[in-house]
Amino acid sequence: MSARGRVANEVSGHVALVRRKRGPQWYARYRLPDGRQVKKRLGPAWTEGGRPPAGHYTEKTAKAELREILADAQRGVLAGSNRTGATFKDAAAEYLRYVEQVRQIDGDTVADYRGVVDGYLLDELGDLPIEDITADLVDAYKEKLIRGEKPEGKRRLSNRTIVRHLTVLHGIFKRAKRVWGLAENPASADLVERPKVTYTGEFDTFDRDEIELLASAAASPQDAALYKVAAFTGLRQGELLALRWEHVDFVAGLLHVRRNFTGGREKIPKGKRVRSVPMMPDVVDVLGKLKEREHFTADGDLVFCSDVGEHLDHFALRKDYYAALESAGLRRVRFHDLRHAFGTAAITELDPYAVQSYMGHQHYSTTQRYLHHKPRREDAAALAKAFGVSNGVAKQGSSTATERNSETESVPRAA
């Protein structure tokens, strides 16, 4: 065998201790017989004395694990040590097929994934064999987006959007592991650290007077009803478009959210859960008036529908909505932000878990974004009690201080 052939068949590697937010981790870097380089997380580092817990590694055990990996690679039995023949473009197409046809993820989400793939990832990785895409390559792509080196004609991406790109990449390689036996997911959070995303909890939405003004500027009574129901119930746009009269319980004062219209078809609401939302008097009133229209009032008919009783078009709805905003002289707030009007108002009076249920949040952490809108007067009283300050003393001190501040402000300052 030639020297060149021997080099091509050699396997080599080393271990490295990497500091992560979750604690130090041991990683192995090694070269497969075909020349590909792999970075693999072994597990958390054990830096204390004694026998390490299961799944933890010392430098000695990390090196022993690496020797096992290299031996398997040399024998050709290591998963992914053989070429699959698949490119990233193949893997991305399989992933999009899988989430749309098998997982049946809603159409808007699939369209978002497809936009990431077609608009960014294919240009960057499309023709590369999936085995050649390493964590370092994915990390370099992430850093490129963070630096703002966007493709021609694209806007600079926020950290939140960059995380979504990494999420799509993770899904593509996770599916590739199942279909092609890929050795490792190079977009794993263990290998590629995500940029920090800060959720401030601030929402730009409308108050009650602005919602009434928006409704008064609507192009039709149906549009006016749509805007009010969106703001006063917190239903998502797709849930509003799938709402039928049989879901409106005027007697119990409830809207039953059973379906969601996205991607041109109806399906179970986001989060795979049905729910019921109470109707405040304004909602009962506006839907009661809409029920008096001449057509499309049977139980199976859509509440918000086109001239022929079909589902409203998402794009036409938004166009009319923005026209109403302009007509009313209101700032340009997204239609989805009407849902936040419900969340920010409801949290001031209702238990957070009730708000989570009514809004259909799958995770409580989503509802927590509204918590800073909740009054904390009762908490202030509880804290005063905890520090041994009676309510009476606290109120008296507060009142005296207020009067003193008022007197000070009323006296003109010397020039």
C-alpha cells in the first residue's frame, strides 16, 4: 500500500475540556478513515474527587472513550463512518416532507421552515455531503449571521431569528440521523451554543379605546366583529378563521376553540389542545349582531367568512386590517398583537394559569411574559407584613410622604 493510502486510512483524535453555561464538558475530536473530522460531546466533566457519577467523565475516562471510538472507526463499525451519498439539500427536503406530511405541523410553521431553508441554508450548505457538515461549520454560519454578513437582499437577523435557523438545522440533522444513520447532529445545542435571546415582556398592542376606534374604522361589520373578538378573547388568527356558529355558546357565554385554519386547511389548534374561552359582554353583543346577517348563520357555517361562505384569505384579511389602522389614525400594530391585548388585560384580574388555559399556551413560560402587567399591590402589603410594618403605619407614612412631596413641589424654586 502506498504512503498516501496509509495516511487516508489512519484515524486520530484528541479530547478537550470545554466550558459551557451548564458546566464543563468533555469533547472528542477525531478524524474518520475517509478524512472527515468529527466533534462529539462525551459528557459533563467530573472535577471532584472520588468515583464520577454515571455519564460523567474525568480526563482519563474521556481518553479511554476516545480510544474506543477510534478503534471502532478503524474497523469501520462506527456509525456514520461510511458515506451516505446524501447532500444537505436531500436532508432538508426530507425534513420538510416529514414535518408537513408525517408530523402535520401547521402550514404557517412549515412555510417558516421552508423560508429558512430556501432563503438561507441551501445557499450556504446545499451541495455539501451531510457527513462533511461539522459543528464548526454550523458555528461559523451562526457567527456569520450574528456579524450581520447577510446574503444579498436580506435584512440583518435578530438573535431570536438566528436561534430559529439553528432549530431548523437541528431538526434537519436529527431526521438525517434516523434516515441515513448520521453519526452526530452537528447543530446540537451541546455543540453549537445559541446566541442569547432576551424576552422583555413588552407588547405593543391597543387599549380598549383604541380597539373601539379600530372597529369603527373597519370596512364591514364582520371586520369590526373580527377585530373585537380577536382582542377580547385572545384567539389566534387561524382559530378565528376556523370558528363556526356551533362553537359559539351564547347561553353559557363561551367560545369553544376546536379548529385552526392554516396552510389552506383546518386542523387541531396549535398545541394540539381544544379549549373554551369566556365571552365578555362586548363579544356576546358583537357576535349576536353578526348572527343577524342574511346568510351563513347555520351551526356549521363559518362566523368570519368570504362572500361565498368560505374561509377568509389571510393576506386579504391583513390588507383590510392595515387599511383600517390607517383610516383610524392608529399606529401599525400587527394583527397578532390584538391577541396580546387580551393577555395583558386578562393577567391583571385572572389567575395566570387561567390565562394560560384561555390563550392556549402549551407552556406556562409563555404566559409568564404577561406577568409584569399584573398588579402587585397585595404583594407589597405582604412584604410590609413580613418586615413587621403594619398596614396602618405603612399607609400613614406613605400619605405623609406624599403630602410632604406635594407641598415641596407647590413652592416656587428661587431663581
